[in-house]
Amino acid sequence: MSEQDLQDTEITPPSGEKLQKVLARIGVGSRRDVEAWISQGRIKVNGVEATLGQRVDLHDAIAVDGKLIKREEAAEATRRVIMYNKPDGEICTRDDPEGRPTVFDRLPRPKEGRWINIGRLDINTTGLLLFTTDGELANRLMHPSYEMDREYAVRVRGEVDDEMIERLKAGVMLEDGPAKFTDIQKAPGGEGFNHWYHCVVMEGRNREVRRLWESQGMVVSRLKRVRFGPVFLNSDLPMGRWREMTQGEIDILAAEVGLQPVALPAMKLKAKDKMERLQRKSTRPLGRGERVRNLRPAHEGAAAGERPARQPREEAPRKTGRGSTVAERPSEMRKRPAKPEGDKPAGRGRGKPRG
């Protein structure tokens, strides 16, 4: 055998898929979460501590915190997405040592996998949050390379002039590097020194919108996310409520980040009826003094006393057309005029086109 033949036989393509990609796809966590768990030694493959970049196939046994992961083909094909109108006072973690309410407290429990939050909102920010059982979808939607823009309705206190707007759009230096708004539009509402604006950012950095305005000496008194990529927050989703997205809406969202459509898992009639009841209840406006029941079983961390839901102080942005929450084309997102509603921010379309 010649030396060239030996070199050809030694080069073999790697088998299997990367561990973090497999676990993200079946909904164990996002890629970023899984990579952190691998570094912490919480994941084992065939009884041995996993390493970053390790590849696995269907014959490998994967355990997270000592619990074996069931890798069924049905679970790997699941892609569900829900949208949630977050009130203030809730944090975006599963468990809080201080006992504060979390955004996961009110979500339905998926039959397979678990909900992965697509981005975060700080405790005082309200508005649109997306959750999915598909870790790969969550990872792509959060990754800066896919440039998923986020639109916020923000009320600022102080004098805003054209020069300040241009500085914020050109870019300013924050503690963690340069940042900017890709678009800023004045919105109806506000009085005196309070003014409403709609701002678009391309990243999901911590408190980025607040820090950008504060860099100009302004005070942010209200902040609400009204859009994430092609998904709009509509007025038919009250604060503190969730709604599961349809197959068509999920396909549009997945196509934005280059993923192929995956059918929603088939449900038995009884499970489907239960989900529809929960859906109808979640979209119903909160009555005065009504408490939102925790949808998790009591033995999994639900408190004995239910927490009352905060009453919304403003209406969510209006519908984007015939009940749909996903705009099909970027041009549609830019052509929706805003309607003044006193001191409330009105929903508006996407800012300037990306890229």
C-alpha cells in the first residue's frame, strides 16, 4: 500500500452529531445552555463525562444530572412555539431563590421536552416573549448572525432632539461595546416631558434599550417589547396570558432562520380538547380581582396560594391583520400606520429593512 493510500484511509469523517445540537433539538435546552452544562460536568455520555464538541449517535446513552434522556424520534420532530405577554414583576428564569414569580409559572406543561425561552426581558420590561420546544430554533433566533430585530415601545422622560436621535442611530459606546438603534420613530401619546418612541435593535443584549437612552441622559419610565422578528404582539393577547402559534406561523418563523417546516405533533382527542380549553382561558381578559392559576402540578413547585396577575395598565398593540400575529413579508411590516390612544403606545410595523 502506497503512502497516499495510507493517508486516504486515515482520514475518516466524524460520525454522529454534536452533543449540544442533539440535546437542543429534542428540547433539553438551548445550545448555549448545553455547552455550559458540559463545562460544569453535568452531562455524561455512556457513563463518562462529556466534552465540548463531542459527537453522539442513536446508540449512545446521554444523561443530564444523572437522568437518562429518552431520545425518541417523535420527540426529536417536535416544534411547538407559544407567545406570552409578560407583565412586569416576573423574571425569565425557571427557579428564583428569592421566590419571585417567573415567566414559566403560567405556561402549559409540554408533553415532551420543555419550554426554552427565546431571549429574555428584565423584570421591569413587559411585552412579547417567545418559547419553543425546539432548541435549534431557539438558538438560531437568538444568534446575532441571523439578525432578528426586536421592536420596543418605550416612554422616555426628557427633551429629545434630532441630534440625539441621530447619535442613537449612528451608535454610542456602552460598557460592553458599541450599540445602536437601527430605527427610531416617534409614537403618539405622552404629555409634558414624557414621550413615546418605537425603537428597533438587532441584538438581545442585557438592558440594551434602557442603556442606550440612559447614555443620552434620558430616563426610561416604560418599556414594552411589541415585536420579535416577524412576530407581533396583538391586542387580543392580554397581559399575563399565552397563546400557542399555529403551524403556518411557526413555519414562517422557522423559515426566517433557514429551518425546514416540521409538523406539530399529533394530539389525542382528549389532549387536544384540554389544550383548546387552556387556550380559550388564556386568551380571555382577566376579570377584576381574578387570580391566574398555576398550570404546573403542586408537587412540582406550585405555591399553595396563587399569585394574583397584575392588571395591564395599557393595551397591547393592535392586530396586524385578520388575527395573524406573523407578518409574511418585511414590506407588510413597514406599512401599518400607528393609531393614537392617549398615553398608550400604538403598535407599529417594522422599522427599516435589515442588512
